[in-house]
Amino acid sequence: MADTFDAIVIGGGPGGYNAAIRLGQLGLSAACIDKRGAFGGTCLNVGCIPSKALLHASERLHEAENDFARLGIKAKVSLDLPQMMAQKTKVVGELTRGVEFLLKKNKAEAIVGEARITAPGKVSVRLADGKTRELTAKNIIIATGSDVAQLPGVAIDEKQIVSSTGAIALESVPKRLLVVGAGVIGLELGSVWRRLGSEVTVVEFLDRVTPGVDLEVSKAFQRVLTKQGLSFQLSTKVTGVEKTKSGLKVTVEPAAGGDKSVIETDVMLVAIGRVPYTANLGLAEVGVAMDKRGRVITDNHYRTNVPGIWAVGDCREGVMLAHKAEDEAVACAELIAGKAGHVNYDAIPSVIYTFPEVATVGKSEEELKAAGVAYKVGKFPFTANARAKTIAATDGFVKILADAKTDRVLGCAIIGPEAGNLIAEVVLAMEFGASSEDIARTCHSHPTLTEAVRQAAMGVEGWTMQM
Ligand code: FAD
Ligand code: NAI
């Protein structure tokens, strides 16, 4: 086996494996190294995929328990948690093996081991059997991803005090679950366990859920989740945890300071964000510059300050999303191959896979206001959408923001059924620089949820027809 490559990719997640695949497609030799033992990174192993498998299964259970009778279906269902977990594990295995297959197909060598950059162009890999393999390449791509952000003074044991990794693998349904952080992980996994029977309390430092998401949507989202039985303590921080015989005693106080109180719980999920993962990589020794938050600094073309060393995905700046990592990987591989790789950061969607789903792209109304951009809004509720009625999923609305002068679409936020799929047409519209009128005048099939997007787009110019 050759030890010299055109590029060595460190990390086998969406950033790493997609870089290696694209390099292979472009005729460059690549090695993709991951220490995890299975390829696919956080996303496939402990992130996007297992969490979505559990969201899907728990949503079906909830539907069967709560909605079937209304639809005229009599059924007695009960939870088989080991089988639900086994199904999740099966899906993960199929997909991670799929990544290995794709690497092979594109002639990239998949190496299991811990990589360390010893000098520009040189990588030392500690293999699973303890041996070391020295590799050289003109280019090294750092795609080492991210790790769980820790709550000071709170030790995660992945049994009682869990991160997302423990929360997707609990062996029984906790009677009480305390979620710290009303962000994406907290609300997705909080929803899973609520549907499976836990009493879920969410403690959030800020005065709102899902910071960064359009405020109107966030407020509607919190209302829906509250109806589903999640309870929220906003503007609150966790200051300590004590393990007792019967569970956990979690001390909380107002974020601004004040009287302490205690919440008793069985399991606590720490979901307060993720931090870049660059430990033991040799970056400081080789002189790769990092910012205060530990992210690898790159220019717009993913080049670090050290020639021949590049970085993509969660370990550099920007949203920590699998498709953002993937797009950067493709662009970076193309740039290495001498092509014009590029990512349009104004058109990267973000989806929360609860029920209803929340999906956003581009600017929020608050961002446009802060930037002093004149904009128009078009909105349409799912209560007025025929398909939403037929599937009994009428919570939520579509909101489209367009430039007041040019009508160019600047952003969209959707809360509702299938929001994650619905946002795709707006992403495409934005990628093509479309106006809201372009969406409004595009034929949408009836009866579909997509008609709500069209009606919202019509609303920008005030001619929504079905309200
Ligand atoms: P990672 O996927 O983290 O991959 C990095 C890999 O590098 C890891 O496998 C690690 O083992 C390896 N590595 C690190 N250091 C070394 C080293 N020195 N040597 C060898 N290997 C090394 N995003 C979405 O877009 N949609 C979702 O639905 C979604 N759901 C999520 C749910 C959860 C619970 C979590 C935690 C995350 C979720 N994400 C989701 C975020 C998504 O997982 C990340 O944005 C994505 O995985 C980032 O890809 P990456 O390639 O940059 O890093
Ligand atoms: P997050 O950034 O989405 O949310 C963290 C929340 O915790 C914020 O609301 C924050 O204000 C709050 N918080 C921070 N410190 C706190 C404290 N001490 N006490 C109480 N609250 C505190 O981070 P999360 O949910 O951990 O997810 C990490 C990343 O993973 C996200 O940035 C997201 O990009 C990615 N992810 C994406 C998913 C998707 O696309 N569907 C699903 C899950 C994760």
C-alpha cells in the first residue's frame, strides 16, 4: 500500500468522507482517516442519523396512541424500546458501511486510526493494533469535527448525566428527564423521550428557545412543544448537580442571579452546544492558527495559515451542520484540484426534526431589522392548507421575507409538517436569486403542503388567494 497521497483527510464525518469521495472523482489519490472505527463521523454514528431514527419511531408511537382513534383506526400499541434501539443501530450500521463502500468506490483508502500532523505534508497514524503508519501528501484536510460542550462542574457519565450520545442509547424510559439547553439537540431528544413517556423539563439560559431562529417561529414552537407536554424554565441556569439514591438533585437559579431552587430528576441531558475537536492533532506544534473558541482559522478557500493544510466542517467557523460540512468538503476538494469550489453561506438550510418541524434559510426578520434592510413579509398558516387538513397537521405557518425593492427572497422560516422538505424549494430559489413572485407564479401541485409556500410567497405582494 502506498503511503503517499495527493491529499490526506483527517476525519471520516460528512466533511471528511465527502472530501475524500470528491477528490477521488477528480482523479486525486486520497486517504481518509478516522479513529472511531466506523466511518460517517458524529453525524452517522451518534448524531443526525440515530437521532432521526428515534424521532421517526417515537413519532409513530405517539401518532398511534393519540391520533389513530380520531382517524377511525382502532389499535393497541405499546413500546418495545430494545427493538426501537436495535432498529436505530441497524440503520446506523448500514449507513456507516455505505460510507466505507463509497470511499472504496472512489479509490480513497479508508484508514482506522488516530492521526497527528507531524509537519506540513506529514501525518502519523496510530493504528488500532498499536502500530504506526507514516503518510505524506501535498495536502492535508482537517475535518475532525466537534465534541459535546461541557457544563462546568458537571461530569457526564452517559447513564444518569448524559450528552446526546447517552440520550440516544438509554436502556429504559426515564420517569423524569431534565434537559439543559433549549437548542436543537435538547428539543429533538426531549421530544423523543416525551413521546416515549418521560416528564420532560427544559432549562434554558436565555429568555427564548432556539436562539437564532426567527423569533415569531421560536415562540410558536415553544407553544406547540408546551402543548405536547414539555415544560420550560427560561432565563435559568444550572449551578450544580448532586447524585442521590433516587436520582439527581439539580440546582438551578435565575440566569441573572437570584434564589436557588432544586429540580429532582432521573436523567439530565446536557445539550448546551458543541465545541470544535482538535485535540492531539499537533496543530499548535505545526503552527496552524486557531481562534479563541478553538476553531481552525481558514480563509474563504478553507486554507489555514500553513501552506498545504486545509480545514472544513464543524472544526472551523460557521454553523455545525452535516450539509455545511459536506458542501465545504466538496469546495475544498475542488480547490485542491485547481477548480473553482465555492459555498453560498446565504443558502444553507437548518432543520429541527421535531413535530412539527422547524426549518429556516437565509435571514430572519430580526437579522434584517438589525441590518437596516427594507423587507416585505408573506405568511401562510397550515390551518388554511388543504393537505395539512387532510393529514390533521395544521399547526404552524410559512413565512417568507423578500427585499422590499427588488423582491429577491432573503429568508424563509417554516414551522409545520414536513418543514424540512418544504424549505428545499426556497433554498433552490435563493440559490438562483429568485424573487418571491417567481415562487408565487410557479405551479405547485394540489393538494400538497408545498402550496403553503406558494401562498406565503403570494402574500409578499399581498395577493394570497386561499385565506
Ligand atoms: P464529524 O462528523 O464530527 O466527524 C469528525 C470525525 O473525525 C469523527 O468521526 C472523529 O472520530 C474523527 N477524528 C477527530 N480527530 C481525529 C484524529 N486525530 N484522527 C482520526 N480521526 C479523528 N447536523 C445536521 O445537518 N442535521 C442533523 O439532523 C443533525 N443532527 C445531529 C444530532 C446530534 C445528536 C448531534 C450531536 C449532531 C447533529 N448534527 C446534525 C450535526 C452534525 O453531526 C455535524 O455538523 C457533522 O457531523 C459535522 O461533520 P464533520 O465532518 O465536520 O465532523
Ligand atoms: P445549540 O447551540 O443548538 O443549543 C444550545 C442551547 O443551550 C442554547 O439555547 C443556549 O442558549 C443554551 N445554553 C448554553 N449554555 C447554557 C447553560 N449553561 N444553561 C442552560 N442553557 C444553556 O446546541 P445543541 O442543541 O447542543 O446542538 C449542538 C449543535 O449540533 C447545534 O449547533 C447544531 O448545529 C447541531 N445539531 C443539529 C441538528 C439538526 O440540524 N437537526 C440536530 C442536533 C444538533
